[in-house]
Amino acid sequence: MKIVIFGGSGLIGNALAKNLSASHEVQCLNRSVFKSLDTLSLSLKDSDLVIQLSGSTIAKRWTKKHLKEVWESRVDSTQMLSKAISMMTTKPKVMCASGVSFYPESDCSNPHSENGLRGEGYLTELSVAWESAAKSISEDTIILRFGVVLSRSGGAFMKLYWPYFFGLGGPIASGNQCFSWIHITDLVRAVNFILNNPQAKGVYNITAPEPIPQKVLGKALASALKRPFLVPLWEWQLKLLFGSGSQILTESISVIPKKILEEGFIFDYPDIKSAMDDLT
């Protein structure tokens, strides 16, 4: 297939591109392609599959300017993508990213599956609008609700790794907030699994089957590195660093990948210990 990945330079896009390029023609494009409808339409020529991952990072201090950029880079770009694909004679299959912040907060003993209700707040509104734009492309658009991706190539794991490596690891806020995560290898395998299933449709939670409290993840990382787990990062400190954006570290969202498990997918890293042993 000819596969076009928007956001191909990001953590997920780069991992997918490396894997898929072994069997397919893969073209990775950044957000500059959305500067005009003509430019976007040209980039889609002869494509068989489009993977929409484009989006400015949410993991920084939230200002009005930044939140506007986040919205435009996800929702507005996907709306433009919908318009461009509607003009094509032969339309590609589409997969679009979303996030587990679609769901309401819950603890680890009450996880949400794909048919769970939507939550409230900015991150939920962003996910709902992003998915709505994706569904306007086609009723067959596949929505991928990603948990926090753990990878040595960047992202949340590497933000934690060095503080923990130097013995500065500890709970974030209470540490009881539920953390829905996935090893990057399983993420890539899951996307491949869905691609190779001609009946695949709708929403998939792309998370490990065992959501855990944040302090359990922290202890697993500290243990794998043979370091202490002592130094807390309090909520007031997070608000100083990230403002209202600190909620991405303190929200508690428990999610399980019920759909892909029922379809027969087997995780290489189903629990946090196996993931940390591999990543460290």
C-alpha cells in the first residue's frame, strides 16, 4: 500500500513509519502540508491509507495561544483532511488518533472499554471534536484512542527516566491517579493488527490491558533502575510548572483495550513490570 502519515515525525508516527516501511510505501508529512487545501490534496494522491496523527503537544503550560494551536493542529487539520478526501475519486482508508481523555475520570478498578461514556473538560472536548472531524471523512474511519506511550525514543517515559535514574523519583501528586499506558512496541503491533483485519472499524482503545496507579508505575521504574522511590512531586508544584495543563499528570483515567483483545490481539508487554524491564 501507499501509506501517508500526518505527524510522521512524532513519537508514534516515527515508530509506525519505521515498521510499515518494511512492507509498504510510506510517506511522512508534518503540519506544513495543511497550509492549503491544494497542498493537502496533492499529498494524498494515489494513497491507500491515511494515518492522521498530526497535533501540537499537549504536555506544556496551557496558554490561550497554545490551546488554540492544539485545537487547530488536531481538529481543524482533520476537518481539512475530510474536505480533501471528499474531493478524491478513489478514497483511502483512514485511521485517526484520539486519546483516552475522551472518557470520564475513574479509578483503576473501574476501567472504561470502547463503549464508555464521554467525560467533561477541555481534553474531553478536544477528543470529541477531533473524533467528530475524523468520522466526517467516512463512516469507516478507525479511531485510535491512545494511552500514554512508553518508549525510549521520547515522550512521557523519557521525561521520567532521568529524574528516576538520578534517584529523584517519587509519586506525582497523590500517586493514586490511574494511568492508562502502552509500550511503543505493542502500539505498533496493535496498529498492524487492525490494518490486517478487513473487518476492523470504529473505535479502538490502544492501551495495555492493565491500567495502574501512577505510584505503581513509578515504583516499577525505580525498581528496574535499582533506585529509591522517595521524592514526591506535589500538585502545587505541577501547577507552578504547567498551570492548568498540570491536569494531564493528575487526571485519573482507567481504560482497557476490550475490543482488540476480543479480536485476538496478544500483548508482548501486558503489565508494567515487563514493560519497564524492557525499557530500562
